[in-house]
Amino acid sequence: MSASSRRADGAEAPRDGARTEESRGNPDRAGGEAEREALRRRVAELEDEVGRLRAILRQAGDIIVTTDLEGRVTSFNEEAEHVLGYRAEEIIGRPAEVFYVHKRLRRRLVAELEASPDGVVRADVQVRTREGKKRWLGLSLSWLKDRSGKRHGTIGVSKEITARRKLEEKLRELSITDALTGLYNQSHFFHRLEIEKERARRLGHDLSLLYFDLDGFKPLNDALGHTVGDEVLRAVGGVLFRNVRKEVDSAFRYGGDEFAVLLPGTDVAAAVPFAQRVRRQIEGIEVPGYAGRLGASMGLCQFDAAEPGQQVVALADRAMYAAKRDGGRRLGVWDPDRAEAVLVGEPSAGASPATQSVPRPRPPGAASSGPSPAAGE
């Protein structure tokens, strides 16, 4: 059978078999065909590999999000859809900042990535879901590079850690909170004091400290027992909770029957009415079965942000003891010009009208009725 066919111009054209015969006689052409076939096979293999990798990334148990160098999302896997609530098709092409709670966070992370010696940044980040809920992710961010090492984007691999963060926050709260009153404890006082001093220094704000202990508490505790005494301390904590400015002031049980309140952005003139109001409400705490009087001797000082923490407490303490030496149930204000405390107002002549009644003793193990969150933050 002929190995040729007619072309349009009437000349014979070789069939495939003839072309193969010709290729056999032409090593260069045969080599080119083999290279092209090998290339086609390699491309097919790479396409299969890319498909497998995409399937793995898509169905991985971790949240995987890639972006280009401009920060636009280029891929968004199923776990990311599940946790963040967006569908891949509606988020791809949009800036990754869309789901960060703090919009500048990604820029900071990329800056840290630029400086990272191993090309990886790990951080806990807070994100906002499509429904507006806040969640925490443990993020590992690294560069996406081509075979030559040129960067063309980032890849973030994350796990949701919201439950862990909530537990850590709960443990932190327990470590800084007085279990009896729900106020902050003494160990947190000095930490918070340094934070407020730095803020006052930076913003040029006033800063005052109210420090007091209870008058008549020891005889009450001796007469009615520690259970009733604990209820009185809870009641004092309740007075502070009701009077502090939420997310501004911070109230503490300093120890025993001693309490402290940090008053940021407050000078002495503004702090005096606050202190007198708290003092009157403490005097109004009613203790069933107790004929004595409960009160508070208070010390107030406005202080410079450069003063050491212990010195600040010492000044407020001296002002408090000036009030106590005068019979108690009074407010002493530290005067830095005179280097002594000045008593403000008249001492209470009698018990104030009841503002709060201390519950009768509860059986052991009964739940507390006192405030649970700490004041101020």
C-alpha cells in the first residue's frame, strides 16, 4: 500500500507511516518528537499534582488562606469558609484586612515577616466572622515563592484557638482578682498603677488614689464571726462597683479590710466628692444583729506619674491615718505643699440611712451573692 496521499497541489504527501520512516532517518526530528512527548507527559503530571495539592489545601483541617503581594486573597479553603463564614468566591480578590479585627494588623505581620530570619511569623490574631463574631486564630504566616525564590504572596495557616484564649483570660482574671469581693487584688494593684502612671505621663492627665480601711470592722468580725465579716467585705466591694467609672477607674481589695481605687484623669477636687459618696454608702451598710457602727477612714492623694508606686501608697496611707487619728469616719487629703494631710468635711455624727443590707450567714458551700467581675476594665 502506498505510504503517500495527494496534496491540494497534486503532489504526493507522506502519510504518518512515511513521516515516521522519515523521522527514523532524521535523528534531530525524532529527538524533537520525543522531547515534546516527554514535555506533554510532564505537564500532565504537574497538572495532576497541582490538582492533588489544591484538593489537600481545600480539605485540610487547618485554615489556609493565601494572598498576593498586595494583600488580596487568592485562595480560601473549606476550613476558612467554615470558621470565618465567607464563601471562597465572595472573598477571593478582596483585601485580607476584611476579616481582621485590627485593620493594621496584617501590615504589622508582613513587616515582621520581612524581618524574620526564618521567613515565618507566628502570632495569635483576632478575626471577625461574616456574622460579626470575634474569634481567635493561632496563625503561622510565611512567604509564597516560585522556584527561583521570588516572592509572589503569603500563605497563612491557622487553627481556631478561641476556647483556649477564653480559658487563658479566665485564668488571668482569677490570678488578679480577689475571690471574696470580685475586686482586683493587691498583686494587680502595682501592675495597674504602673500602666496608669505611664498613661498619665503620656497624656498629661491627673491621677489620684483613694485608700481606706473600715472602722468598726474588727469588733464586728469578733462579735458575729468571719462569715458575717466576709459578707460585709462583699458589700463594700459592691459599693465600689456601683460608684467607679467602668473601664476607667480600677478598684482593689488591697488586703484584709483595706481597699484602694485608682482614679485616672481625676484631680483631688474631683476625687473628693467620689470619696465622700463611697464613705457615706459604706456607713449605710446594715448588718443584722450588730448594734455597732461601720465606717471608713479614707486617705486621698493626687500624685506625679514619676513617683514610685510604694511612695504613692505611703502618701495615701498617711492621709488615711490622719483621718483615723481624728476619730475615723473621715477623709484625709494629702497636701504636697504642706507635706501633711488635711481633713476634709465633718466626721459623721451617726449612722447613715441604710444603702445595703448584709445577708444573714449562709450555710457552708453556698454560692456567693457578691459581685463577680473586677471593676475598672
